[in-house]
Amino acid sequence: MTDTNIIIAQDELDKQDGWDAAASYVDALREPQAYAEIMASYRDFLEHDGQQFDILVPRKQAQAVRRWFKKIKAFDPVLYRALLPFRTGIGLIDPKVFSEELLGAPFDQIMAEDKALTPSAALRARCCTLIVQDLFGQIEDEHLMPEDFNFDYLVTKPLSAAQEAWLKRGAIAYLSLLHDDEGKTWTENLATFFSGDTRSQQSIERTKLNFDVRLRNLHFLLRERAAQATQS
């Protein structure tokens, strides 16, 4: 059993033991130098993954995603540029999830060109939170999200190129999409989006903690898989 098996199962949201360490780990990755280094380490993957859109994404879904991105670009070029490196991953999300969540609020207002809706850091934080949530959800559906009961199994499990790609999308999407925007953290911007909702702050804190644990687990998994490949 590896020393990383201290990881808490992600569906046990009320167990705090070990979770603060995950938050500290991810917060450290957000420091400017660490962030620049990790983005550089994934640059080649993101470029290659983007080139796979026409190859991997089914035609009907690809058309829907292109229309979706066109609307995003017209509404908020900043949001568009942030999401574009993950277009292939978004295109490969379960079509039901895409139609229900990425065509639901607040994306439905963007798609409808609702003039009452204006670009903001708060709205971007909400949109990007939904994208990260869905990317993590897809990794979970693929049975690739490492937890305490399957971590060692995933270290040695043979994975296809498509499965490896999901791990890497998840490992970089959270840091890349949910970062400081207009001088505020993404959680502060998300709180602004939900201002007036008394339950929002607790929900935001739990979401961050859940995302932190998932990202840390994915980083540990990728690191240990790389070490395993070097040894073999």
C-alpha cells in the first residue's frame, strides 16, 4: 500500500481528517511560480488535445459544441479563451450532461443572448465551476477518480490513451479555469454570483474542498503512475 493511501474517499464529504492538507496542497499550486510551472508542464498536452477535437468528438456533438463556443465568444471573449483549451474534453462529456448542465443556467441565458446578462468575473466563476464539476464527473463515470479504496489499483491499471487524457484534463482544468479574476479568488467571485443566498457560502466552501481533494488525488496518481512507468 502506498503512502498516498491516506486519501479520503471523496463521497465522504463530512470527514474532514486529511482534507485540510489537500486544500494547502492546491493553494500552493496557485502561487505564481508553481502555477506557471504546472501550466508549462501541461502545455503540450493541451495543444495536442485541442487538435483531437475533430477526430474524437462525434459529429453531432461537435456541431453543438461549436455553436456553444461561438455564443460564448460573442458574449465574453475572456471566458471563451479560458474554456477553449478544454473544448475536446467538453465535447466528450456525456451528451445528456452537456444538454442538461451546459445548456442550462446560466449558459442558457448566454445562448439566448439575454441582454440582461453581462460578462463579469462572478459569472465566469460560476460557468467555470460547472465545467470543472462536469469534467471531474466524467472522470468519475470512467471509474478513474482515485479514492482511498482504488488508488493503488489505478497506479498499476493499464489505461488507454483516452483514459490518460481524462486524468490530465482533470488535473489541469481546475487550476486553469478557477483562478484569480479581477483581483479576487474564484470562491470570492462565486460568492458574489450567489450573493443573497444564505446557504451559498457553506456550499462554496464544500465545493472548493471537494475540488481540492480531487485535484490532489489526480496529481498523486499521475506522479505515481509516472514513477511506476520509469521502474518498469
